[in-house]
Amino acid sequence: MTAELDLELGSSVDLIFQITAAQPAPVIREDLTFTQGDRVYTPTEIVDQSGSRLHRLVGESGLLTVRYEAHIDGQVAQRATSDLEAITYLRPSRYCQSDEVFSQARRQFRGLHGMDLVTAVSEFVATSTTYTPGLSQGTDSAVTTLMTGQGVCRDYAHVVIALLRAMDMPARYAACFAPGLRPMDFHAVAEAYVDGSWYVIDATRLSNRRSLVRIATGRDAADCAFLSYHGGYVGLQRMHVDACVVPADASDVDALYAAAAASDPDLDDLAEPVQLA
């Protein structure tokens, strides 16, 4: 997995990044650097209750180069979810106004529960929304997307989350690296809490859920932005994100096929519940 950002800073500015694999991912090797000419910044790492890793620094005026590379081997069990977390993910949030879509959700998904509800909501959002890069705004919410019928991954996730919460199912937002994503970028998906476990929902159908790597978890995109800043101007000059599944043995045909299959969105069995570790 790699992420490259070139940022033009207009003055001294407080920067907060969420671009690394979340804890407790089994990281074999990881390298995160923040450089500005000959200066190398050492950020402060902050880990939240869900394992999201925030890296904070104060950058000075000029071009800041951010580089991240990591190799991860396998998956880990999900963190336990407290009653407080489950309650938090039932509430409306800035971009997921479950209270405003309550009537629509109750009318459209009446009588559905558990994975039947998850499947129905995922299918509805997938078929009623058109993926339109460049047209949605950073302030668009689930209500906006339901009205316009278009958006990008964050918008799909927000609609899924809002509808599930309106049906009394805890739901949350996850930012991810997504091998095989079309087009490649940071990706966003939803997660639904069913019978004590979280299951991932990608209504865009643009990733293979089995290969997703968690970056951040929250109520909606406001909690999981790859960059937030305070106190000055920041211009994004360049961003490049990439992720791939590497076979355990490059000489093994079965291993090559398994690696390719794990990152192919067309080979994701949508009927199979998948957990994002």
C-alpha cells in the first residue's frame, strides 16, 4: 500500500493525517515520512478508540511532501464493540441524517431484519445511485445523495449508514485501502452491526471486500478525512494512492490466482457476509 501527497502550505498550519493502516493490522514493514526540503518532520501519533491512527504536525510555509508505504500480512480479529459504541452508531450524524430519512427507510424496508436488511439496503443504494467522480461536493450528505442519485464512495456509504440507522441497526463509516479499486484512490465503505459483529458493505461494487485494509473508522466522513487542517492555507498539489495483493509465492500458480481474485471487484461474492478486519 502506498500514499503520496504533495501539499502547498501558505503559512504555519496544524495538519492532521489519517492515511496509515489502523491498529492492530499485522504490519510487516511501514514507512511514513513528512519532508520539506531538507527538513524532516516527526509527527505525533494519536490512536482513537477504534484503532484509527492520526498523525499530527505543524507545518511551515512551502511544499510538504508526504509519503507512506506499508506491507501487511493477513488479517486480525475485530476489536470488541462496547455498548456505548453501538449506541453512538445508532444516532444521526452530520452526513448520515437517519432522522431525516426515517420515514423512507421504514416504508421501503419494513419487516426486514439482520442480513436481509443489509442486503436490501445495499442493493437499493447500488441500483439507485450513479457513480459520478467530480460532481459531488465535500458537504454533500446522505439526504443530498438520495435527492440527486449520484455521488462517489463516501456518498454511497453515507446513504447506506443513514438508512440502516433509521432501521435501528448500528452502522458506521470506514476509510480503506482497496486493492483493485476502480478508479484507485482512498476508498470508503459502510459497516453494519449484526449479531455482535461488523459486516462491510460496498454499495459502489468497485472493490473486493475481502482485500480491504482499514485506515479509519467513525460516524461518517467527518471522522475519517485523510487530511484536516487548522490555522492556514493548504493546497493539494498531487495525490497518488495504490494498493495490491501480493502472492505468498510468485512461482505458485494457485497463489497468483488467489492474489488476483482477492483484488478483483468482479469476483466479490455479494451474497457472502464479509468482515473488515
